Amino acid sequence: MKNTVEAIGKRELRELLSKNWMTHDAMWMKTCVEKVGIEKANEINKAACLSMGMIEIRRIAELFGMDKKDTFEDVKAILEAGLDIIKPDFMAFSVSFPERGVFRWTWKENQCFAFKGMKQMGLIDEYQCGIFERVKGWLKGLGIPFEMEPSVDRCMMNAEGRCERNFRILLP
């Protein structure tokens, strides 16, 4: 019997906490849509994701004692440490650094949890992605100048059958 946090291990704990968080996220979005409509729900969701990301990344950097963020390598180390904590196995995305200064986030075809959830709720055509607002929050929270490409609000998976963002980190 696994009756302590230590007994279940990091991987199982991360999976459980992430699934619970994603359930909260979906129920929160559903309730917002019911109460204020999809347009306002999108606006609130994106603002919440951005501000949460700003706080989250500062906590992660502090946890790992990573206060240096002057170079791309410093930022890359913080992002990798953070992703090691927050990326559960069930989320079908990958992160890469295809060239110096570029952080790429790619979802596997039709495997984004937000895409699936919004499609199931019948809201996919109007849904504006909050996932990348969280990532933008990480970079803003670290005070890192960046550019995101492509810069789209609507669900790219729905519109194009794929979803990928490049974040160009504007540091030496």
C-alpha cells in the first residue's frame, strides 16, 4: 500500500496533480462560458493563465535556486527545470530548442487537451488558447524579452490541424 507522498514517487504525484489541475481548468472554463459567455470567458482565461504563469515560473526558479537569467542558457535551464516538474506524461507536447535563442512548443496532432475539451463542449470554433499565455507568463515573469510566432488567438489545432509556437528569446 502506498499511503505516503514519498511512497508514490514524483511521476505518479505529478500525473495526479496535473490531471486534477486540468479537470479544474476545464470545469472553470465551462462555468465561465455558462455565466458570462465564450468571449468574456476567453478574455478571463487568458488573463488568468498569463498572471499564473508569471507567478509559477518565479516560484520554480526560486525552488531550484536559479536566480541568474542573463543569457539564453540561463533561461533554458529554468524552462527545462520547470517543465520537468509540470509536464505530465499524458500531455502530448514536446519542447525543443532547435537553435540558440529559440524555445519551441509542439503539440502532437489532435492531442492537445484544450483542443479536445473545447471540441467536446462544442466551443472549439470560438475558443482562444490560454496555454501559450501561460508560457508567455513564464517569460514575462522572468523579465525576459521575447517574440512569439505565430501570434494567433484561435485554436491553431482546430484551424490548421497542428499547433506549434516558437518563442524567440531576445537575450545574448
